[in-house]
Amino acid sequence: MENIMEIAKKIDLQDYIETYGNYMAKIDFMRFSMKQRQDGKLILVTAISPTPAGEGKTTTSIGLSMSLWKLGKKNVVSIRQPSMGPVFGIKGGATGGGKSTVEPSDKINLSFTGDFYAVSQAHNLLSALINNHLYHGNHLKIDVNSLQFTRTIDMNDRSLRKIIVGVEGRESGILAKDSFVIVPASEIMAILGLAKDYMDLKERLGRIYIGKDINGKSLFARDLNAQGAMAAILSDALKPNLVQTSESTPAIVHTGPFGNIAHGTSSMIAARVALSAADYVVTEAGFGSDLGAEKFFDIVSRNNDLKISAVVIVATIRSLKYHGGKSDYDHEDIEALTNGFENLKRHIAIVKGFGYDPIIAINRFSNDSDEEIKTLVNLLGREGVRYAMSTIYRDGSDGGIDLAKQVIETCNDVPKEPRYAYDLKDSLEEKMNNIAIKVYGAGGVIIPKTVSRKIREFEKEGYGDLPVCMAKTQYSITDNPEILRIPDNFNVTITDVKLSSGAGFIVAYLGQIMTMPGLSSHPASENIDIDENGRISGLI
């Protein structure tokens, strides 16, 4: 690795960083943003529906950035910070792989610069203030049964999904039901990622909905005067983190909202800094295009005036075979590949529906057969889309040159205005229906009466113009993770809705969505270790 000051010089940030040792730094965006314009070209990387076979979206994003740099294009990759829950759980680290990583990967995958810790502390401060208010007389007359603001921890722990607090008498607080969400599912993580500056951060924190009083009046964090202290905790966390790729090109890693629960992108401040400092910016959205990319278009870019110049969809032959019903995806199977292509075809249609012709990045594995590659190329030809073979895991920047050239060519085309899935003036139910129909390819949404009443209440209180953040399984286009193929004539069911007024959207839950994951029988933590020299291993 190069010293972080040398990395900063490559994009003229050397006067605006606060170093955290030799290889990490915070960017003082307040001083920087006052001097810059945002005119870089933004490249959005998304993927097919994820599978155990692996797609390599983060690896592709990092490698594409390195390939652009090799072609002489001043650029930055801007991605999310990993959550320690998945790092220690089933997924492992999330800093790329092979010869296309962001470094120092061990620090980034673990505590990094303390941003996740700050989010959890700000979140739990509000939880503590709510319970403290109840303990000291409840002057706001909070209806305990209406409280929706929970607690958070950045670890997969299923035993914390539902808990009882205050069990040792009055001195232990009010006896009540409570629960935990993992930090990437916290509304405060979403707020941190969407805030424009410190005042916007504080204002958003103040409007976090916490519940109702006994007369049915909505209550917010500002009613407890919590926003100032919460923003103070997050003061350093709001600053983007500068690191480097495995080829010592600049990388910004900041915030980490989940893509299946929240909006699933790195921060807007990071995007604005990157677009000001570089000619090209590669960013990724969480999970497949039905989740992260949809939210990037309908929520993130629309509300932050981010212009997208190109969209890349990452796919692997292994994953397509898995979607085609082949669990043994290491061996050739043309039929499974052809059947699984339906998933990629749907994601192509999703991106085209937003007004963009995607570039397909075929992330090659060593056991992809020549016949499988030929089959996939023929299938892509029928769809009339650009594609490029990528071996950036094995070869670093050299393995993504063709992909980078395709991206540059696309970015040189006439800029397009996106077509959104819905109009903000649509009703909340219309927005949900439009996403289901236009994005998932469903017939529509099924909304139980209890959920419909909550939706009408949100609209009555003035939240009808907010965008909708659909929370559903990432493993299927549908709301059922067991359905891998693209079914005909299906609907999706809205099981609950939640107001995230601080983040600025309504969360609609489809099917069974867990905001607190659990660990597997053999979690990734079993493979993580440290040696006598302090070197960490097993973070893959």
C-alpha cells in the first residue's frame, strides 16, 4: 500500500484529509465541497439476484475502477462499508477479492474509522432517552404500545430480535417489549448516508418518528431534544473515508445501509466529493437491480440530483446455472444456464425500464466451459446488449480493460434522463404497485386491510409524497426466496409498512424480512484469526 497522502494527491484531496494512520483518512467535505463542482461521470454497478455461487459485484466495481485508471481515466470507486454481522456470519468480508480489493481490507471489514460504532451509539442514545423519559414521568404521554424505535447492534444475534426490558422492577426502567435491528438496518445509518451536511443531518435526526402519544399524536426525536447530541456523536462519521485499491488507486468507503431493507448505497456526501474530485466515479448499489438499483434511481439519484452515465450488471455463469436449478454449479450444464438466463434477462429489462442500456459484466470463473461462454454470448446477443468478459479477480486491472472501454464508450453517449418507476405525487399504494409491476414483473401488490389502514394514516399525516423503499428478499425477483425462476402471473404481498421520516421514505415490507440476521451453524468467524505479529487472516 502507498501512504494515504499519496493516494489523496492523485485526486487533489491532500489539503482536505485527516489521516487515521498511514493508510486511512477522513475527508473534510465541508472545506472541500465549497471549492468544487460535481461534473464527473457516475457509473452504477448492479447485479443479478445473488446466489451462493457468487456474483462479484464489489470485486467488479473495484476492478473496473482500477481498469479505468490504467486507461488514463482519473476516477474513484465509492462503495459501502461492510457490516461486521455478515463479516462474522455467512458472507464473510466485503472488500472485493483476488487482485481487486480495497485496502487495508482487514481494517475496513472490522472497526475501520469507527463509523458503525458511532451509528450504534447515536441510535442507542435515542433508545435510552425514550426509556428515560418514560421512567421520569412520561410528560409527553408516550403510548408505550406505539413505540417503533428499537435498539441496534452490529452483530448477527437472533436472540435479540424480540426482548423484554425492565424486568427487575421500577429501578430497571419500564417493563416493556423491545427489539434490536442490525446497524445497517438502522434508520440512522440511512440518514447518515443521505444527509447533505451537518445541519441536514441534525434536521433529519430530529424528525425520526418514535411513536404516538395516548391521544394519537405522532412524536419525533426532536420532542426529546435528541437531535443535537446524536449529531455530535456522528460528527466524524459524516466525513467520508479515503482508502485505496489493491493497485493503489483512490477509493472512498462510507456508510453501509442494507440493500434489501434500506436504500443500499454509499453516502451522498461521498458521491458528491468523488464526482468533484474525479472524471469518473464507480459506485455500486446493494444486491440485484430489483433492490439496490431501483432505489438508487427512485430514491437516491432523484432526491440528490445525481446523473447516471452508465449502468453495469454483473453476472456469473455459475450463478445463472444456480438460478436455472443447478446446485452443482461447478460443472457444465447448458440447460441450467439457459434456464437461469431468465434472471439476467429480467434485470436487463429492469435497467432498460429506467431508460438505460446496461453493460453486462461476465465475471469469469476458471471452470466456465467454452460452450457455456458461447451459449451466454448468444443469449446476450438476442437481447441486443453490450457485454464484456471480466477476469479482474485473477488479473486485477488487466482483466477489466474491455469492460472499462465499454463503460467509457457508453459514458460518451448523450446523457439520458431516467424514467422512474412512479411519480412522487402517486399514492403510496400506487407507488408500491408500480414497483411490483414495472420492476419485478408482478401482476401487482396484495395489501392486507391492517397494512392499508397504516398507509392511509401516513398519507393523512402528510407523508404521501415520500418515495417507497421496498424491503424484500434479495434471492428472488418475487417476495419468496425459494422461487429462483421467474414465475408467470405472480403477486407480492405487503406485510407491513414503516415510516422512516428522518431518512425520507416509507419502508414497505414484502414477505418475511429479518432486520436482525442470525448466525449459521458454522459462521465465518470460525475462520478468522490473528497471529503473533497482529496480522489478521480469514477475512474473505
